[in-house]
Amino acid sequence: MLKEYKTVSEVIGPLMAVEQVEGVKYDELVEVQMQTGEIRHGQVLEVEGDKAMVQIFEGPSGINIQDTKVRFRGKPLSIDVSEDMVGRVFDGMGQPMDDGPNIIPEDSLDVNGQAINPIARDYPDEFIQTGISSIDHLNTLVRGQKLPVFSGSGLPHKELAAQIARQATVLNSDEKFAVVFAAMGITFDEAEYFMEDFRKTGAIDRSVMFINLANDPAIERIATPKMALTTAEYLAFEKDMHVLVIMTDMTYYCEALREISAARREVPGRRGYPGYLYTNLSTLYERAGRLVGKKGSVTQIPILSMPEDDITHPIPDLTGYITEGQIILSRELDKDGVKPPINVLPSLSRLKDKGTGEGKTRKDHAPTMNQLFAAYASGKEAKELAIVLGDSALSKTDKLYVEFTDRFEAEYINQGFYTNRSIQESLDLGWELLSILPKSELKRIKNDMIEEFMPEGE
């Protein structure tokens, strides 16, 4: 028998204080019955003695303190899961929003989950092909990795997210592949873009979408990635699927955390974000990985827009500490019309060496990757030198590096949002561009590999 309380003492933003409670636990699910009979839902944030602080998912508007009834459900926030979720669209709280039938659950899972035990982890070492050369070849994503995208306001990260969701696949694998897409704090137009793109391209058939809109309560935004990750873990470890989780935009998630923290009157940390921001983000990111003895896996691509393009801002800074690299979008390349505008030099995948090479991609993957990085860096330096001293100051070799850099950006990086390149096509294009340079400059590739892979006539 659930107890009902009429002891609400105050409402501060999305938070409600309830007094004289008994046996209430942290993270417990709460039902709030308003004076109109409307039922809203919440979660226990804090318990101190006989007082409980409850966060209300649907927001506090219209609540009358005297007539509000509160029931503590004795269980945490959960989501009903089933394999039938694939191909469906849900709101940020896991309720269907695509006019389809309700899910008949195979299980009901606590959304809070937990980070994977390091002892139970299997090492990420299988290549995931996104169809994007500057990721597949130069900053390789492997199964079980967490590789964030650092973007900025106005940069086309939503187009990149949709492209990865459409094109990503695990090569040489019999297991099914699914995409769990979580959008937090996006506008209605952006939500329509994603849903229309997924339906038009058929990506929806292997996707589970969770959409939290900008006008939804901030507290719901905090639950959305947990809903998505719980679904991903179920599909991966119970249904043996390879699951790619794309979460955009993590900045809005962190802003919601800051809003709740301010309502709780907590002492703010750096730039007003709560001091536990690092811990909170890690509870999401560390749910990616592979488990020993399990076929499935959870791979994460969190996307965040850096405020003022500042990579030292707390959100990208802490994300970089927890994750295994980053893909950085360039405003300069975007202005030049390069799509996707991936800045390959500061981008990094710390696990790329584990998912490449003979038997996984091709034996020339690592040497060509290193050579392309080196040549592109040399070409950028030569272009900067020409700006200061003029083209006449460049040697013949410097001019070849400039030509390489221009073609590398125009042909290799600038592949468009609807071109799906296999890793073999990316490698072959890399060789074609390297043929611009004299063989004496290809110091990171062995001669026998140059003889085998360099295009004829070069």
C-alpha cells in the first residue's frame, strides 16, 4: 500500500520539497497528483531526515501546494524495453511519439544503469565503418569506443550525426546493427529534420529515436540519455546487437544539469556548472563498451557544441578526459564549403590502431594514415609561409605540399553528407593524393608498400 502525502512545503523551479516522509530512497519514482486530478511524475533527488527533494519531470506550473498529493512508488525510474522498439520514435521519457502502438515490454529496466565493471570489459578492437573518410581512415572508430564530436554553434553537426546514423556498419560481422539516437534540447525544426531524414533514407528501420525538444522541461533532458543508453544496453547485451548510440547535443544536457543545480541552491563550480559535472558525464560515457562473453556492444558518439568555440570550456574539457579521443569540426573549413568540415589535425581516436590493419581494414591503413597527417601538416605550414613571405619563398617541394593540401581538403575531406565511401575507397583516394608528392617525401611508408599500392604511372 503506497502512502500518500499532502505535506508539500515549497516548489522551487522544477523541484518540490516534501516533509514528514518515511522510508523514501534516493532516485525513487514519484507520482504527483495535482488539484485538477492531473498526474505528473518525478524522481527523488535528495533525502535528509524526514524531508525529500523531488524533481518534477513535466515541470511545476499550476501546482497548488495545499491540494497536491504525493505518492512515492518504491522503485526507480524505468523504461519498458523490447526488440520492437527498433524503428520507433519516442519522446525524452520513453513514450511513443510516432502514432504507433504502445510497446509490449519484454522487460522493465532501471534507467540509471551503471558503468561497466573494468574486469568484465572486452577490449575494443573491431572497425566500424562510418563511410566518412576523415573518420574511417584518419580517426578510426572501433566497436565499444566512445568518440565525441566537438562542434560549435551553427556548424553542421546535425547533418554529420544523420550521416553517421545512416551509414555506420560493422564490417565482416553477422550480428545485427542498430542505432540508438538521442536528441536533447533540439528545436522542433531539428527534430523534423532528423525524423524526415531517417524515414527518407530508411535509417529508421534499424534505429530507435528519443527526441527531447527545447520546450520540454529541463528535467526531462537529464533522463533522455539514460533512456537511450538503457535501451542500447538491452539491445546489445540481451539481443546480441552492435549498437551505436549518437547523443546530441550534450551541451544542452549539461545546461539542464546547471539549471537543476541552481534550483537546489548548490555551490556552483567552474562557469556555474555543478562540481559533480565530471562524475555525472562519466556515468553516461562509461556505459559504452563490450562485455567478455557477450556478442553485442555499445559504441557512443556524443556530440556537443562548444560555447564560443572554446575547447577549454568545462563541457568539452571534461568530455575529453573521459572519452577516447575527439572529432573536431572546423569553422574555417565550413566557411570554405567543406562538408563535413572535420579538422583532422587536432582530431584524435586513441583506439584507432586497435581496429585497423590486415584482416580488419587493409595492411596499408596505418602507414597511409600517418603519411596523410604529416603531408597535410606540412602543406598547412607551407601555406602559412606563403601568406607571410609570398609564393616565391616556397620551394618546388613546398608548392607540391600546397597542391596536396588543397586537393586533400577539396576531394578527401569534402565528400559531402550523402557520399558513403568504403574504407577501401578512402585508402585508394589517399594513395591518389599522396602520388602528388615525390616518393622521397613518403618517409612513413615502406618502399614495398609504395610499389604495391601507388597508382600506376605515378
